[in-house]
Amino acid sequence: MTVARGARQGGCKVICVGLVDALHPALAENVDVLYRVSVARPGSWLRRFKRHGVRQAVIAGLVEKSGLLVPWRIVRYLPDWRMFRIYYWRLRKTDKQTDTILRALADELASGGVELIDSTRYCKDSLAKNGNLTSHRPPSQSDIEFGWQMAKRIGELDIGQAVTVKEQQVIAVEAMEGTAEMIKRTGQICKAKGWTLVKTAKPNQDMRFDVPCVGPDTIRQMAANGGACLVIEAGKTIILQMEQTLQLADRFGIAVVGMSRKG
């Protein structure tokens, strides 16, 4: 919704093709036209875009990749010919990592006349700034430095974007399950609490998709599982409902730090 509101404020008419398994209930109120589509049928996205003369599009929101690893997934999702083309032509000689799949999707949409653009173009005000963003100080600068390097390394391998650390030890690594499940797992492992979550962009982050994002739910989950510090990459991380997110962090005693550096 953050992107949709920003696009409207920028004078755009917002045509949204929303994935049926990932639609926010209030999305319809923030767009001009909403179509509900399947994740496996990009051909239907293009038909709807063409109906309205759309030439550029932004990817926003979360798709649970684990949902694609279910029995009989071909029957469940009924992929169209464009999806088959992505998997069995564009991806036939490469891996199936997230970035690879999304770049192949971008190429397929471009072949249909729709260009994917920087997903932060209409939400620059929601990007994290550099420095301490809350009144609380981080419990361990060494954990921040250590966690940053670990997060960048798993990002380089396209495993995930986040790690949790304490006393310069990795507690958990984000993978296909997502940040929320990683936070729960961290709470189960680290009974001492006081751990740090570091979430960064990938070293070669393509800003068209999979840009790191945190929000009120991230803070609530950290508070429920003993987190003490959230570190995010300044200029490359979207903070949803920024004011509410930072107020919640202050209420729960969680430090939020924006960082910007190479490596």
C-alpha cells in the first residue's frame, strides 16, 4: 500500500494486479483498478496491463516462495505458457534462486511491453535513514559489525537478507521461510534474549525487486521473542508505517539503527 499511495501522490493512475494469495485487505482502497491474479500466470498480468495502456510496473509486497514447493503445484497454480517459458527457457541453464527467477520474470514482462522499474521510486520517504532511529542505544556494536558482514555474505549467495546474532555468534539465518519465522526460531534458541537482527540489501541489490522491508510486525515479533536491536541498511530498506514502527520500537525498548557502508 505504501507504493500505491506514493504513486497516486505522484499523479499516477494505479492499476494493480494483486496475487490472490498475498493481497492486503485494504489494498483496493489505495488503487484505481484492482485485478486478482495467479502467481503462476504472468500472461494474465500482461493482458490486464495492456488493457489500461500500462508501460511501467513496480513489484511490491511479499510472496511466500515456500508456497510454491507443495505437492501437485502444477495443478494448484495452473501456470500459463509465459510461466512455462520462464522456467523451461529463460531458466533452463541456470539456478532457481530468487534473484534469478525475478530477473527472468522481468525479462518476460519486458518482452510483453511492460518494464519493471525501481520498486522504491514512489516510496523514497519510507527508506531508512542513517544513524540511530530510536531513543534506545544498541546493546552491542560488535554484534552489529559482525551481523552486517554475515548478512552481506548470505545476501551475496542469494540465501536471504537477514541474520540474528548475539555475542558475535550467528543464531539464525533467514532463508525461504522469511524474516518472521527466523525471528520465532531465534526466540526458541536464544533464551537469554538481547539479540540483534541485521537485515541488509544484497551486495548487488537489484532495486526492482526483493528490496528489504521491515514494519510494525517486525518490531512486535522481535519484542515477543527477546530481540533488542534491529539494524537495517539506510537508503535500501523500506520501513512500512515508519512513524508507527519507530514508536513501537521505543515502547518495547528496541534500538533501530540505519547503516550505510560497503561490504
